[in-house]
Amino acid sequence: MATPAAHGTPDAPLLVVRGESTLEVDPEIARLGITVTARGRDRRTTLDDLTRRNTEALNLIRSYGDAVTDVSTGAVSLTPELAQHGRGERVRTHHGRVHLTAELTDFTALGELTTRLADLDLTWIDGPSWELRPDSPVHREVRRQAVRDAVRRATEYAEALDTSVAALIELADTGTESATGRPRSAFGRRALRMSAAATEDTPPEPLDLEPQRMRIRAEVKAQFTMVPPPL
């Protein structure tokens, strides 16, 4: 049997439609960005301080067990800062930095962990960003609904011409996206940037970080052939 022409023919008119679907769902993952820093005149001492603080942050994150599903360490940098005055390349101080990323699925532990991380020396927190798991069934469902929307539209157009859809000849995924409903900052609407300078002997109260619902959108493009409409 011959494949219908992509441009359509009088015997097999072509119908092209788009299908869309949007779901509003609860997030499944909270991602925190943690930046640990150190500063000092001596390069070796600065690196030792950075290593110690990085280990302290990692141990704290891992102490939350199964609530943290993933923790990763990014690039480490140690940068000399030259003195502005005087001759020669005289180093004034050294700046050390390492970035960590932690993913949590237990949001009840999120506020406490964020607060405790922010209480560490020279540590900054970005986040949380709210996301879905890559294998979340939500992705499959929103795509299924987009395809059903395309079929519904094609059927309605064909019925308006007093005919019917004959066959699907092409289906293309034209894009999926997630959104929180507002422009995103570096780590979402509830971005927190906190210096870890402790000002009291008592530990701070845990932050109340309520998960932010997400909108997941999918769009497809479908091409159908139609039964030739009556003249």
C-alpha cells in the first residue's frame, strides 16, 4: 500500500493540527545550591579551610539519610587576588569556592536542612527549585493528553467538512516545558541567599518552605489524511 503524500492529494486531503495539554501538579524534588567559600592570605591555609568547610557541609547533608536523594560536588576554584598598589605580582589574598547541589524528596526536612546549612561559616544557599523526577508519570500523562487533544481537534475539523479522519501519517513532539507560574530566579520563586554569619548562640528556627505547585505543558503536531469531503 502506498504511503500518502505529505502534502496531501485530492483523494487523501491532508489535515495538520496541534495538540496541547497543561497539568498543574505538586513538585517531587527540591534542589538546593550550596556555595562554600574560604578566604585567607596563605594559599595552603585557604585551601585547608575550604576543604574543612566543604566536608562539614557534605556531612550535614548526608546526615539526613533517605530524605536527600542525591548530592554532588561541582567545580572547585582557588583564585589569588593581587594587591592594587605596589610593584610586582604581590598576592593580597586567596579566594576559595566550591559548589554543592543537594536534591531532596522529603520536604519536611527541607526547611531545617536549609537553615542549618545557612548557619555554617561563609556558606550561601540558593533555592529551593521545585522539579519533577525525570521518570515521573506526570510527563507521560501530559504527553498523552496532548495527543488526545490533537485527535479531538482533527476529528472536529473533519466533521465540520462532513467527512472523517482516515489515518495518522505523522506525529511530532514540538516541546514540553515546566513552569512555576512566575519568572524564575536562579533557583525559583523562593530563592534564598543567606550568609552564614551567626549572630546568636541559639540555633535559628527552621524555615517554612512550602512546595510550589508547577505547571507542566506538552505540545504535539499531528498530520492526518481525511476521507475526501463530498462536493
